[in-house]
Amino acid sequence: MGALTHESLVEYLLEEAYEVAETIETAGGDAELKAELGDVLLQVVLHARLAQERGAFDLDDVARGLTAKMIRRNPHVFRPDGSLQESFPATVEEIVQTWDAVKRSEQVLHSGAADTGEPARADPSRLGALRGVPAALPALARAQKLLDRAERAGLPAVTGPVDVPSSEEDLGELLFAIAAAARDRGLDAERALRGANRRFQEGPPAPSSP
């Protein structure tokens, strides 16, 4: 095995995160959950160690950054010095609005640091509202995140009527059947939904000039 790098560890970080989700969703128990969370923590430690070795940051820096972020994004809970507020008067809607506003400002600050996977032709205001949903997410999870952001920003999702089952189990069977039917027709359901996600981010095309 070659030297560890951030890139070579990505698959293990994703795998461990999915194993945590599976443990929770299948009621694997506290002992199993503790073990799986430890595996995720190990990935954090490894990435921080690699960064430390090249003089970028260390695990303490990660913890300090997280602390500062929580204080910055939750002014209804924390004072600027990190101490707790004496009361928490903010409504849930105000909390979400503040969180989104701070997060957008952070994304603007770091917008040049990495490729976000966002469509180049997207409307800037729409793109700003939907910014920050990782392009590497599975297409279905990304669709749900985009829809959440759009709803909070007041951007309607224009879709045709869909007969959605009343239970998650039945919905899962329907989604599986769609994937199977797409496969039978030579279509890639994951790629198809990625395309739909991009089109939703871009928004409707601008009307053509007369």
C-alpha cells in the first residue's frame, strides 16, 4: 500500500459514514454505533494528521474552527465570546434564516477555494440560494438537499403531479422499480437525476428575445 493521502482516504471516510447511517437505520445498538462512530473519528484524525505533516492545520485547529463556526451560526445560543445567552428568544424560522445567511457569507468568502460543481449558466441569485450542496452527494440525497434549500429561499420546485406512496417502505419499492426499469431500457437513473439536479439549480431558461 502506498503512502496515505487525503485523496486515497476519501473512499474510507464515505464508507465509514454510510456504516454509521446503516447502524442507526437498522437499530444496530449502542455498542455497534459507538464502534462505527469511532471509525469515522479515526478518519478525521488521519486527515488532520496528514494536514499537520504538511504544515496546514492540526486536529486542534479543526476543533477550534468548529467551535467558532457554531458560535457564529448560532447567535441565539451563544454570545460572541462563546458564553451562553441568558435566553433564547429566536423562533425556528429566525434560527434557520440566520444559519443560512451566515453560511452563505462563508461560502462567498471561500468561493474561490474549490470547485463546487455548480452550473456555470445558473442565475446568480438562484445559485446563491442553492450554493453549498456538495456535488459529490448521491443524486437522490442531493435532490432532497436542493429542494430543502429552495423551499427556504422561496424558490418553487415546478414538477408534475406524482402519486407518492404513503410509507417510506412503499416509496423505496417504487424507487427501486424505477431504477430497475431504467436499467432495462439502458438508462442510468443516477446520471439522469444528476442532470435534473443541475437543471433545477440553473432554473428555467431565460425567455428568448422577440
